Amino acid sequence: MAVVLVTGGAGFIGSHLVDALVARGHEVRVLDSLEPQVHGFSGVAPDYLNSAALFHRGRIEDPATLAAVLPGVDVVFHEAAIVGVGQSMYEIRRYVDGNTGATGAFLEFLVHHPELRPRKLVVASSMSIYGEGAYRGSDGAALYPHVRSRQQLENRVWEIMDDHGQAAQPQPTGEQKPLHPTSIYAVTKRDHEEMCLAVGYAYRMPTVALRYFNVYGPRQALSNPYTGVGAIFSARLLNNKPPLVFEDGCQTRDFVHVSDIVQANILAMESDAADYRAVNVGTGTPTSVLGVASLLSEHLGYAGAPLILGKFREGDIRHCVADITCARHLLGYRPTVALHEGIPELVRWVSAQRDVLDGTDRAADELRKWGLTE
């Protein structure tokens, strides 16, 4: 049995992790600021938060809060973050302060209080830090492209092109791929990963960074228009509106069920094989954004078709799917929930929600206002 702290433990992924840790008999503490964009303005922890966990409302950069929650803690799962790719490009200081700055303050506290350091730190990183995924050109050469050019996007040529003018073929993206984050959010998640690994190594505090791919499942905030595409589309559909799909909808992602994210976290806690490493957590299976929109529409009984906008957003990538070889070999990780199995569970939870606020139009207006979509 271990004493475990989950930062962001009242959130989507964190709360599922709390449930799994409690079920395994661990003593679990939760630290969460209850971000209004996710939890509303009530200041009350969500009903789904496990009652067997000890809840502390506070921020990870607050020394008094850390002094209260860290004594006796063996393992910290650092899930807390402000989430949102588009929003991060016009609320830059908020994201840098709330993600990079807050994590820096947390790590500095651990450095200055060695008696409160956990024996292990597992930090949530993100596939967004890759930018574009890995590709292979028509000549067989590996390609690690940066963002598509503005001219290409304005010409509505969506695919990554190689040096011969041919469409490059997407490949599984491994941890060795160079990092090219294309949003402030992604930059701060890279900061999360690199700061935690650097401090962990320097102070002999075993640390693992898990690079989550596109996570979906129950409890994802439907009213937050900057969260995952499954929740965004679901909020639209519950309000009898078509999902809004950028480009042509054929861009692909790796959609991983929250239970498999939890599996990877537990394995990282229980094994030392991935210490001081960054590890992908996904399924290795590509799914188009249009395919997800159509699948959700079908399950939620929406008769219309998704609205394909033919527009692009600054920083959007075309394809990125996980190579999970490292997670398999080091942690024994095996994804267990395929998308066609996980969507019905998501739909059951979504269908039980009432008066869901669809903020997609407002978010789209903000992107237009700041010139981030066209």
C-alpha cells in the first residue's frame, strides 16, 4: 500500500486514476483548484470524485498547500494543467503561468523540502508536443515535418508533401521524433515533461513522463469548448447542432480510452523500467476526425451530417498516431478498449447529462477574432 497524491485529481483523467488507486487499496489524496472552465463556479468537488480519497482544494504552486498535502506521500501523479490548444494562443500568460510556472513552483518546493519528496513522480505529458507526427516520403526516407506552410493551407492542400511534391505517408510516431510544439499549450506540456524529468534525475527522484494521445471517455467536461474533440462534438450533438470539422475531416488521431491512460499510470508507478523516460500512451490505431464525428452522431441519434468547414486553424496538425512499442516493452502496457467499444460508454454518460452548454461557437468566434482560423 502506498500514500498517493493526484494533482488535478477531480478532473477527467485524474478522477479515473483516483478510482483505480483506491480500488487497489492505496491511500489517495487529491489536490485540485477546481478550475471554473472545467468545474463551473460552485467551488464544489464533482459528485463523481471518489469519497474514499481525501480532497484538498488548492493550487500546486502554493507552498502552504503543498506543505499540507505532501507529508508521507510516496507517489505523486501530476495531472493538473490548464487544457486548450486554441485558447492558449491568445491567453498566453495564463497558460504559461498556470502550467509551466505552477509546475516550476511545485518542483522548486520539492527541491527545497527533501523530506517531502515522493519516491516517485509520474507526470502527464501530451502528444501535442510532437507537433506533426512522423511520415515517410515517396522515396522511403523518414520525414519529421514542421507545420504546413500558410500557402499550402490557403490552397486547401491538406496532406503533408515530401520534397518530390508527393503526399507523404503517415507513420507511427515514436518517442525519438523531434519535438515541434505548435501551440503555447503544447510548449507548456513540453515544459512539464522536461522540467520534471530534469529535476527528477538531478535529485534522484524517479520520474516518468507519459505522453497521452487523444484521450476520451466519461467525465470529460462537455461545457469546455477547448477540451477533447469527443466532448466538443458531443456537446454540439446534445444541442442538436452538427459537429464542426476543420479541413476535410480526414486528418487522423490516436483516440485512447481513459481506462488505458489509467492502466499506463499504474504500470509506471509499479515498475522502475521507464524511470527518467518519456513514454507514449495511445493505441497505435489511426482514426479520422470525421469518423469520430460520424460515429458520435450515429450513437446520439443525430440525423444530420457533420459540417465540414474546409477551413484551417493555426497550429493544427494533419496526422499523429502513437508508436506504443516503448510502453509495451518497458511497462507491459496493452490497450484494452477499441474506439468502437469505448464510444457507446461515452455516449451513455453524455446522454445522462442535462443542460449542456455548447461553447463551440463562442470558441470559434474567439479564434476568428485573433486571426487563428481561416
